[in-house]
Amino acid sequence: MKSIRVALGQVRPKLGDIRTNADKLLDFIHRAKLDHADVIVFPELSLTGYLLRDLVFDVARRLDDPVIATIVGASTDIDIVFSFVEETDDHLFYTSSVYASKGRVIHVHRKVYLPTYGLFEEGRHFAKGNNIESFACGSHRAGIAICEDAWHPSVPYLLSVAGMDILYIPSAGPGRALSGDPHSGSQQFWERLIRTYAQLYTCYVVFVNRVGFEDGLFFFGHSAVAGPDGELLCVMDSHDEDMHIVTLDLSRIRTERYRSPLLRDEDVYLTHRILGRLVEERQ
């Protein structure tokens, strides 16, 4: 496959209402199929809403839950990235994103970095993921970094070393800034971030952020895609629940990696050696 059509599902989840949110996701999936999309990507916690607090216990679902199975089952002819509160057999609760394809779960990423500062309190309610890996999607490899994960450069670095061609970033990013317009500050930060990662790792970066309000908190949307040369291919509006489709030309990855062979020259053994020494010094 030389190109893929990616649908950005910029939705406004209803807090704690899994059935309503699942129906909305299925509607967006249906629309994306009609538009011949190959993949549709939804924001962080698109099935539950974000400011869950004590609702975490009620909305948590296992991977074999009927609601999850219904969404996964819709991936027979379109790949789907969606996010929910996952409960494991030992009753740990994770912010998880699933990549579903051909009616089955291909990959699950559990959010590693849980912001617990300022207005964020994820560490109070969720367990921390402990794995970062890329996964095969047909002729290419992808990786997932959920919102705060992307604020830690180690995550896209590790995914890149693991062969990532497309980085998906499902987000529930609120508008905030130290001064001025919080919407503008958040948007500009994310645009700089995804452009930097795309250029450094010569990959596509697909950032899908939710919209709407929860408990007075504004989620600014502006879902965007950056190409392997670091240029923005699209930026969605800040307020509207909507879907936008972007065509990713996978041959551009080959071109940019020839032009800028940063991955070829990356010395992972040096990185491993220095990190090992630093870890020992911290003990």
C-alpha cells in the first residue's frame, strides 16, 4: 500500500455515558467507511470522557466486554484507534488505546505518563503503563503515544528505534497557557511538538484531540497531521465535532529518510550504554 487515508474523528464524548459514546464512534466509523478511509483515529478516552474521577470504577471495561467487542468488530474493513478505561484481570485501571484491524485487536497501548499536577489528577485514578512498542499495520509500522506520553521525548524515540512509520497521538488536551489565550497556547505547543517529532523521526504524526467542555474545562480540538518533512498537512477547527480525512503518501517516508538519514545514524548502543550508567548512578 503506497498511501493510506486516515480519518481524524474529533469527537465530543459525553462524560461517563459509554453507550452514547459508542454509538457516536460507530456513526463516525460508518461515515469514514463511506469516505473510503483506511484508518479512523479517535481521541483519548473517547468512549468515556476525561474528567472521570470516581466514575473510573463504573466505566472501566475489559478487552472482551461486549461494547469493546462491538467497536473492534466494526474494524473488518477499516482500522480503528479508540480509547477507553481498561480493567485488567488483577483489577488495575488503565487509560488505554486499542488499534483494531480485520475484526480483532492488533495492539493495546496503556498510557505510561499520567499527569498529576496543576489541574490534572490521573495518577490518583489510573495505573501506569509499562511498555512502549511499535506494531505492524500491513506494509508499515505504527506506534501510539497517549497525550502526556508525547510530552516525554523518550516515547517517540523508542517507537522510532522500533521502526515506527506513523505515530498516532490520541489526546484529551485542554486549552491552557501561562498567559494570553489558553486555546492559542495549547494549539501552538502541540503543532510545534508534532512537527518536531515528524521531522526528527521522518514519520507521519497524527494528533487527534477532543472538543467540548467538562466541568468548565475546555478541550481545544485542533487535531492535526504532520508529514515526514515536518510540515503540517492539515489542522482542524477548535470547536466543532467533525471528521477530516488526510491521505498519507507512504513513499514520502522513504524519500525523507534518504534525504535526512537521522535514523540510520542513530547510535542506540551509545544511548543504551550512557542510560545504563545514569541509572546505576541514581541507585
